[in-house]
Amino acid sequence: MKFLTGRVIYSLLFYLLAVILVMVARPSFLFAADGEIKPYGVGEGKTVISIGVVVVVLAISTFYTFAVLDVIFGK
């Protein structure tokens, strides 16, 4: 399993931890007062930033961060 380098494993673990923290923290811009995920849209009870966008941006930024760390510290 050559594709499972340190970068991928650390990225995956950090990503899973971050997603779990978002789900446990339930920030008000993503979740309604009753704990349900807010629907995407503009208006009362909706959010412009959906949970899907947050998860994708988190995944990309996590992998990019660990890739940059690999370059900086010369793995």
C-alpha cells in the first residue's frame, strides 16, 4: 500500500478529528437551535455555508497543510 504515506495517514486522522469536533460543537452557522443541520440557502433558518462546503474545504486544507509540512521538513 504505497499510497498510504505519512502525509495521507496524518491528513486523514486530522480530518476525521476536525469533522468530529464540528459535529460535536454544532456551530450556530451550520446547525439550528434544535440540533438539525440548516438547509442551504438565503433567508430565515438557512445558511449560506453548507456543511458539505465546510467538509470539502476542511479536507482540502488539511491535506494541503500536511503536504506543505512534508516539503518544509523534507521527508
